[in-house]
Amino acid sequence: MQLTSILTLIALALLTNCATAASPAKNKTNSPLPVSDATPVRDLVFAQRTKVLLKADWHPVNGSPLARNGKNPACIVIHGGGWYKGDKTDMESISRRLARRGIPSLNINYRLAPEFRFPSPVLDTKDAIRWVKANSQALGVDPARICMFGYSAGAHLALMSGFTRPKDGLDDTTPPTARIFRFGSQSELIRKMPADLGVKVLVSGGTPSDLTEGNYNEYYEKFFGRPPSEIPDTYRKASPVTYVRRGLPPVFLYHGNQDWIVDVEQSRRLAVNLKKQDVDTEYLEVTLGHVATFLFDDKEVNAAMNFLESRI
């Protein structure tokens, strides 16, 4: 049986399984972290929206070669799952590899559809930016050197958070309706919110960047509740491509050209559009499908982290 056929069968099997099944398969090849005291802080509460406590894992790094004036960069890591499933454990391997490169990370959960539809997950992701910036001193992080790394739906949320500005109506800063907590506390709140939610670099894999395209499917049904023919402006507002402009942070995109879940043409066009606006953009395409690109990601992730290191 040809290798491509084998990979296709693996991908199809995994699509019917729980998204968290990817984590053990990815982590088996990971060697221990080189920093002995870089133990992750699990299930910290970074924010609360409605009655939902938003949890994340903080992966610290000591002695980072990327530190400047004693402050590290940091990355917010965002899982996929069609906006309605998945968990931060799916991105554990990414956080571990970031730590090896000297980049601490906040690996987050966010509210899931259909109970929480657009723009709820975007607001949650921006709350993660608030949390890192507001707690930067306690974390030993430079608030001006924040990156975001997402795959699939998580990539969409990373770009939405990194591309949009307050005038786009997705920052929720006047005032924020979320409760943002101090690092190490589930009761002490941040009173003074950071005004600037800008980030330094974005990494985005298998990204649904133009939600106005494609067939109405289970993902869109759960995320929006109605087809694009009924709410076209909402689909447009939820599409990262809508916000492409000059002045965006550097973007690394990667996509599998055998992807039948998110059309690879979306990333191709996004890369072209970003470059037309003089945005520092790198695009990597691999010969795999959507799930396989996530599972067998050494080439893509190494390239992405090289990009991060050179821009952060």
C-alpha cells in the first residue's frame, strides 16, 4: 500500500476519534525538557466569561537564549477542533517544543460551540493576551514580545486576535466583560487592563481564513447557527482575510495540499494577499491532509519556530 494511502486511512480514523488522541502519539517522540525546573503550571484559570472559567497550562522557561533584559518572549497556543471540540492537551507537543526553543507558552482552552458561538472564542483568545500582558512581570515576560500559534480552528482564532483592532468590535475593552485573574490566583482580579492587545508574530496552520467560502457544514452550523446566505456580514466579520492590511505582524502559514477539510487555496490566497500588503509572510505547503499535517508536523513546526525565533 502506498504511503499516501496509509496516511489517508490514519487521518480518517482519527477524525472519528476524540481530538485528544493526537497528543500521546505526538508526545512519544519528545525528549525531556532541557530546563529542569520548567514544570508546567496546569489548569490555571486565566479568565472568566459568563459562568465559564477559562483554563490554560503555563509552560515556563528559565535561561532562555531569547531573553532580553531578563524578560522572555511568550506564545499563546490555541487548539483546533472545528470550534466545537478539542482541548489544550492537543497542543501539548507544540508547547513543549516552544519551551525547548526558549519560548514559554500559555496553552489555552476556550468556550466551545454550539453553546458559545462566534465571537465568543475570539474574545476568549484575546483574554489570554490580556492575561499574559497583565501578568508579564510575574511571568518574567516582555509584553511587547507575544506570539500566537494555532492550528485549524485555533489558527483562525490566532489570526482573528492578531489581525483585528478595537474599531473592528472584537476587543471588548470598553470595559471588558471578562474577569481576568492574577497569576497564581483564582480570586484576585486584574483591575487595570492592558490597553494594547497587539502581538509580535503569528503562526497559523491549516487555517480557515475565509469563512464566506465553502459549503455550509457541521463546523459552520455549530459556530454560527445559520448559513452564510442568511447572515453574510457575520461570516465576513469572522474571516481573517477581511482584516488583511499593511502593518500586521509577521505571519507564518502552513497547510497540507491534500486537505479536504479546509481548502488549501484559502492559505494560498491569504499568503498572496498578505504579501501584497507588504506583511512579512512565509508560507509552507506539505503533501498531507488536514489531520496528518497536524500529526506529522516536524517539518512545519521546525520551520515555524525558526520563523518565530528570527522575528520575536
